[in-house]
Amino acid sequence: EAGEIDFVWEVSGADVERLKSNSGVKVVEVDSVDNVILFFNNDIEPWKDANLRNAIAAAINREDIIAAALNGYGKPNYSCIASGHAGSSDKDAIPYNLDKAKEYLKLWGGDPSSVTLSILCSNETRVAIGTVIQSCLKELGIKVDVVSMDTASYMQRWKAGDFDSVIASWSPSNALSYIQRFHSDRRKTYAGGINDPEIDAKVLKAQATLDESERLAIMEDIISSINKLSTQVSLYQSQWFRAHNADLAGVVCSKTGYTSFNDMYWAK
């Protein structure tokens, strides 16, 4: 606003309208394929149980997250894969439904008051998201600890497998990249992965299938399987904002977040 900075990579939703009113600033809006996700550690109890995970998935109100943590900017997502890619699907995704969440909880059969879900968060926005989830899961009698930490500590805990869940995001350029990460070999580096030989076989088949229509059908089958198991809970797709000096031209931001600074130039 003072004219000292020419480009801001990440603009808070709270600042968007004010910056739009400044004639010296241009705000670029991007409906992204960035999928913000609550990832479970599916190798430990009690998160190994799909019914408990499904209960949590059904109890989280994504609209509340977008309103409270994102100033209204974002698109709810219920599928394990972001929409916008060839091969995207919401087949068998679990929408927000508190009554259904309670049914899943009964199928699990445990005592919800015995469960504490610790959520690792690496920035203020994710803490705000975790706080909304905390409120949602209180309706099920599940306690939530929102744990804020610096990025280095967050990544160290993630890599060590020392977590119940983490809030993170993923914005690959194609759906097959999503699918590959559901293979069990990837679960130590990719939170939300699962050890399932049947899914492993399907992932390998998708990778080896050259016919596009056949590959897309296999991918939809994998997405459906993951959605049924809630190995991860998608929350929303980000709406990104980049702000820059109005005299800076050639600014293009992709849905994956890519920006080529080499293509920018001064129009004046």
C-alpha cells in the first residue's frame, strides 16, 4: 500500500477488499486445486478404525471452517482428491451430516470420551481451522487438542510418525499424482496413507495403464475406496490471492500455485 513492495505472494482474505480498493494495487484471484486436509496417522490406534474416521469426517462442518478461518474464501471439499483435475471424483465422499456421524460412532463401538485427537498445526490459519474442528467434534464427545508449533518442529513430528493428525495441503498438477500417494509404500512420508494391499494393486494398475479412459475408471475406483475409508478428511480447496503493483504486467498464477516471474515486466 505504501508502494515499497511490488509483489505479495500470499494475501490474507481479511486484506483482499481493502487492497482491491487501492488503484495502485492489483489483486489476482485463483480458484486453486490446493486441497487442505486433515490427515490421520492410520498406523496407530484408535485411528486405524475406519468407522471412527468416518464419524469425524461426517461431523466436520466445512462451511464453518471457511467462514471462521478463511473470511469466507474457499470451496468445501469432501473427496480425497481436489476437484478440477481430469479424473477428479466425489464418488462415495462423506458430506457433513451430524446424525450420520453418530451412526458411524455407534458402528465403531468405542467410548468417544476416551478419545483425544491431537491436531498438529504449523500456522495461524491452521490453528483457526483446528479450533473449528474442535468445536465440531465436541458434538460427538471427542476431545481435540490443537497443537501449534513452528514449521521445523511440525515437519519433524510428521516425518517421525509422532502425531495423531496434521493439517496440511496438497496441490499436484494432475490426479494421478494424488492416486500414487495412496500406495502403502508412501504412507511414512505422506500422512493419510494406508496399508491396504487391494488399494496398492489398483494404484500400480493405474500407473501401468496407458488407455486414458481405462485409467480414469481405475482412478475413480481408488478414489471411491479412499473416500469410504476416510484415511484423510478433505476440508476445502483454497482460493488464492496474489497482490502486485498495478504497473507490473504478465502476472499469471496457475491453479497449482505456479507463478513465472520470468514472464513479468513493467508496463510503465
